[in-house]
Amino acid sequence: MQGALALARRGLGRSWPNPAVGAVIVRPGDGSEIISRGWTRPGGRPHAERVALDKAGARARGCTLYVTLEPCAHHGQTPPCTDAIIKAGIARVVCSAADPDPRVFGKGIANLRAAGIEIAEGVLAADGRHLSLGHRLRITQHRPLVQLKLAVGADGLIAKGDGAPVWTTGEQARAHGHLLRARADAILVGRGTVAADDPALTCRLPGMAERSPVRIVLDSHLSLGDKTKLMASLNDAPLWVCCSEAVEEKLVQTLIDKGAQVIPCASSRQGGLDPHGVLTALGERGITRLLIEGGPHISQSFWSANLVDEVYVYQGPEPVGAGGLDALARDGLKALQEATSFAASPARKLGGDTLTVYRRTDG
């Protein structure tokens, strides 16, 4: 199952709107020969089970299938994986996590069991649930998993950009941040971050340019100019712009004509776009994993709305000093450190910097 989970991670950021799943087919006995492996392909198809079964062919008969998520049992754009598993003659299925999709939940396991296949459920269940959390939240809360990325100095402050990025961390930390981008379906910033840093928001790890996520900008009034890296790189990765529902249609059409997708969203009482509405709109469009790299006010809006699931804090060894901004506009980093609903991982060294991951514990 550890191997199946590792395979599933290869699909993170590429399998949406479907979950990233891993599958391993093993012939039981001394040595437990691995017959084949599979993971969900880009766009969500073919499913991991189908990939592994196709590779195994007739050798799958009598084998054990390890799979990270309950196999689908409904007809979508492809036939149910349960039908393929039964037809292949798999003798035993070991599953990590149940699929919350009502079209699947419990039915996949029940169909396999009814066909005489031995079932083992909940193997490395915590790992399986965490891996599929974006899918789970999209089904149960109609929103994606939200990961918040913060890069701060030793004083906990964010460096303020002035038309170009200002680095507070070193190369290893920045490379890890790009790995987060590669594993996200979409990355989100506000209009202020575009003005301050002019980011491209692509994945710049060697050989992984095609893993760049959908770029999303919150821009209530559609004031995004033409002279930005985002507009100049429309051929490299999609650009979605969330705006107020009251924006003039001609402004919407102008951006659409340039190749961006425009998503009207409700405004909040405090001004700006409502974070709940933004996430619902993204969930409706298939996004399961969202990385927020916006400035303090964007981070604060999602944090205050209780919509953040994980926070990645990259901290450099030097203070930002005068002109630095609190990581969360009103509360600062202290709010995260004192949040009882989040647990921190042990700090990890990345060159001269440290990474601390905070994960929600109340759901």
C-alpha cells in the first residue's frame, strides 16, 4: 500500500477533476511478485486500476490489487473499475480509503464482495484519506483543499515586493515551493500580488514545466493589465480571473478574447470577493487542490473564513525588518501558531531555511 500511495502522488495536480489514485497488482506467495502498477492519468482517465489491469493482462487472475481509494462502481465516461476488476479475475482487493462520492461510497466494495472477491479495508487509512482530501472536500463541502504558502523572514514578516519578487528564502526552499505548485490543480493570488511581484506562477523545476497549475487571480474590477507575466504566458498554463458579478461585460469579453477564463463571483460584506463563493466556483469547475500564494490580505480572508486546511511556512534565517508585512494581515503568524485546530509538523531544514507544515486537526 505504501507503493500504491507513492504512485498516487505522481498524479497530484494532474488528475483533476478526478482524485489521484495509485494501484499495485501483486501475486501472493513467497516474495509477493509485483505484476504491475498504475496511477490516475492526466485529466483523470484512465483510472489507476484500469492502467494496472491493462498492464497485467491475463497475469492479473488470482492476484491481489492494492488501491488507495475505493474502486468506482458507476458508469461515467468509462465503465466501472469494479467490472474490470471482476472480469480480470482479481482474487483480493486491499483498499486504503472509502470514496465519499455517493455514486461510489460503499457500492464499489459491495460489488466486489458480491462477486466473491476477498476485501481488506482501511489499510494505511490516515494516509489514504489525506491523499484524497481534496476530492473528499469537493464532494462533501463543494470546495477544494486549500493550502496556504507563506515565505517569511526570521521575524515572521513577508518582504514587500515593488514590481518584482523579493526573496526571503534560499534556492532549496523555493524549489520545494515549486513542487507544491506541481502538486496543485490551481494556484491563487490577488491583484495586489500581481502588481507587487509580477509573478508567472508556473512550475520552474527542471523538466516539470508541463506540471504548472491553473493560475487564478482575484481581481474584482478586472484591472489586470496586459503587461504582466501572467498575460504573456497564456500559452504555458491556463489563466482564470475571478471578478465581481457587477463588472461590465465588455471588460469580461476583453479578457476572454485574450485567452483567459473569467469567473464572476459574489462580493463579501467587507469588500473584495467572498472566499466561500470563490471556492465553490472553483469546485464546480473541478479543482480539488488549491495553493494560495497571495499577499497578507488574501491569506487573511481565507484564514478568517475558516477555509484553510494546510499552511506551509518557509522561514529564512534573516529578518525582513522595516517595511515587512504581517503574514496574515490582521493577526500575523502568531494566529497560526496559537490555533488549536491546527497541528504543526517538526520543522524541516531546507538549506539555510526551515519549513513547518500546519495541518487542520478538526476535520
